[in-house]
Amino acid sequence: MSDGQQSPSSAPPSEPSSVVPTRQLTLSVDGQQHQVEDAGGTLLDVLRDRLGVNSVKDGCSPQGQCGCCTVLVNGQARVACVTPARRANGKEITTVDGLAEDRQERWANAFCATGGSQCGFCTPGIIVRLDALASKGNDPDDLGPVEQALLAHLCRCTGWQTITEAWLVFHSGEAPGNAATTGGRDLLAAARRAEIEGGAAQTVSPEVALGRGGFAADTAPANSLIAVPTDDGSWVVGETLAEARHAAGKVQGRRTTIDPQHPIELPEAGPDGPWVATLRTTWVDPAYLETDASWCEPGGEPASPLANGGAFGGKTESKIGELARNLADEHGRPVLALGSREFTIQQGPKRPPVSGGVRADGSGELRVASTPGIAEAIAAVAPEITVVEVEVPGPPTSADIRAAGWAEAVVLQAGARGTTAPVVAPSGAVAEAKVDANGIHVSVRCGQPLDDVILRSYCVGAAHMAWSWLTSEGLAIDTEGVIHDLTVRSFGILRAVDTPTIHVTIEPDDGEPVNGSDAVFAAVAAAGWLAAGQPQDWPVGSIG
């Protein structure tokens, strides 16, 4: 299997775009008047790169699909990355920074109270859209319009439910269920729990929901060159992002009509007995919304691409920081290396596809795309299953992706039993899940909770991720290993309107805190598969 890495060559800063400005644009942004040249770019280009408004995020670069750059244009929610700047001429532009201060504070506190923001990359755009919805005066207890509004957004972390709960807190001022007011919590302990669950340092505070988590692309020095990838794997630099993309000849990724394939054939059962449960999965993207990014000063240390979240293992081996350092040393100036969505899909590691079967006693064979550490991960929870690594043409894979390999083993063994059972993760956490007409029910025991809100948020997010993986996620990759799905919507992330209600019970435990959401992920995947009737090939489609 290819490791997916290209040689990091670079070109000098490009000549400015050949597009000649034709006029001055007048924009009112968060109450301040600005005059900018019309260079033919998007509203997002103007806001981020020319006016320094970093609360609007670029998650799809730009495909108009993730909602992270949502702003209000004359009070109407618009996706800035596909809105030509000239269409905003003379209009009022409002970002999350321009909302009334009391409303900013209420939204930020509400999201913090429910765990509705983990990394905080997608939430500024979501808050802007929800604030526009709130201004219409609809019944605040009716979550139908909220879930419809969220169709314009993607969020990988939270599982949507904690976001809709934040809507309720914003309107009521009360914290339902496991939510809690900021003043009554130890946010340092909450941050510790977030790091245990997410695998990287993370800040927990109301400010995070407003997009102030310190992402690499937001914190680069103002005089940084911008480096972007080309289709051939080299990198070009420019004085601005628009200039660099023009020089790179960026071609927008597309979503294919080809269905995801299952690249690994089932193993033979052999003389030890027939398979009673079989499973085949396809390539799955970790689907983090902040694309790989890092900046570096000449001779300095690069900014971490993990910034305010661990990307669920997807960025563990990212080379973007090393690239930023090399380019900064080469050009003698700070350089922000910014991976496009297409680059992140093509070069970023995937959950390895598997194919396997188990017998009634839980023994069996699991074939998995060759991935360092995957056999050890599976053996930690299912030593009865023989692991066979196979070479499969395709993108890089990683055993660092949430519960990669061992969750599949847990699912197969649940299929052999025909019933759910407590899942014991390699961390020692224990989780159990059940599915019924009222939704997904999860219990978890993982040492001292430290902060119930954050632990619950991660468990809700893990349950959503598992359900999404089971029902709808998969990438189209052909037999030569070429990825045909190059848009953020290609991932198949389950929408808010399609997500069952998730009920979480945190079991008392005075032990050392350990990761619990990975155990929840595996338990929900197993319970959901049983509820679906154990179809062999994933994704299985809607359940119930």
C-alpha cells in the first residue's frame, strides 16, 4: 500500500493573479466600513485574507459544503466561500464576531454548557445560522427547524445532539440533563477529560465555540507566505491564499457517482467450522473539518496541526509541520502550509478496510489492509481472531483512527453471540449499548469522569460516529487505489435529522480516568449492526 506521501517541492512566490481589479467594493463587516478592490474572489477571501476575520473557517477549500464559513449578508445566512465578493458590495456582513455582545456570550455559554463544541472549528458558522433562525421568533422548543438549519453544516465531533441542546439552553438559560453552567465547573478538569478522549490537548471554554481555539491557519503571522499543494504533489507559495491557489491551478474536487467498493475478499472458513457472522467494510475518512495546516518561522518550530483537537487520530502522522518548516527556511519568511480538502482526502490516512468471519466460539479470521500496529490493536481485545494483513492499492491507513481494527473485531464477536455485551476497550474502559425505538442507549465506565459534560459530549459524538460509519460512510476508491470522492460531503457523515436520540449514562468510577468514548464507539457499532440484522457489507443504509 502506498504511504500517500509526495515529495515536498516548492516554487517561488507566484506573480499576482492576472485578474485586473475593476472597481472598489464597499463592505460593512461587523459594523465597520471597508473599501477593498474587487479581485474576482469570494467573500471568504476578503474576510479572512484581506480583513483578517478569522472566525469564518475554511473547511472545504472551498466547496460550499461544510458551512464553517457561514455569515449573514443583510441578515440572511450565506456560505462565504462560494459567495462572490462583488455580490456583497454595499451590504451588511455579520460574522459571529459581529453578533451583539450579549448574544455572543449567551451562545458561547450555551455551547460550553452542553459540550456542543469540542474543537470549535465548525461552531462559529453554526452559531451564526442558529442566531438568524432564533431572530425569526419560532417556537424555541421545536427542534425540527434547528435540525433543518443544520443540514447546511457538517460537524464531526459532537454528534449534533449537544448542538440542539445548546439551542435550548440559549433560549431557556437553564442547563438540561448533563449540561452545567460554566461557573459551576472546573474547566481545567474538563480540558483534561477532553485530552483523554480526543488524544490531543484541548481548551474547554465558552470562547472555543466562537472559533477562538487557536487553529494554525488563524495564528500564523500576518506576513506569512501561503503554501498550497498542486495536483502533482508539489507545493507553491504566494503572498495570499488566492494568489497561491491561482498559481497552483487548483481544480475543484468532485463527488463521484461510483459506489464504495469492498476491496478485500472474505477468508475461507476452513476445517474448524463455518462462519456464523461475516463482515466487510470499505475505506472510511476520519472526516475532520480543519484541513491539515501548520506555520513556521525560519529556524523555528512549526505550529501543531492538531491545534485544538486530535482529529480522532487522523492527523497523528501529518507531515504538514515539517513541510512548513522546510519552506520557511527556504524562503526566509514565515510560511503557512495549508492543505486543501482534496489534498487532505488524498493524502490523509483512512480507516483500513477489513473483511472477516467468526465462528460460534468467537474465533475467526480478520483480513485488514496492511497497517502498522493494527494486528496488535485487534489482538488486545480479540486474541481468538487471527489477523491477516493484505496489500491493497489505495490511500494510507492508520491504526490511530478511532478504535481501528479492534472495533471491527468487537462487532464480529457480537454477531457470533447474537447479542450485545459490555465492551472492554484497550484503555480498560467498559461500555455497553442498546438500540430500541427510543434511540441509542449507552452506559460507560472509564475512571473518574472529571467533567460529566465533556465526557457525555464525547460519548454522544462517538455514538453518532459509530452509527454514521455503520449506516452511511464510505469512499469510492477504484481497484488501482485512486480516490474518486474528493468533497467533504462524500464522506457520508450522518445528518442531524437522521441521527437517533442518544442517551448516555456515566457509571460511577473512582479509578484513574481513561478514554471511554472509543469503547462507546465500538459498543454502538456492534449494537447497531445487530439491530440492522447483521448485513455483511458496510455501510448498511438506514436502520429501522
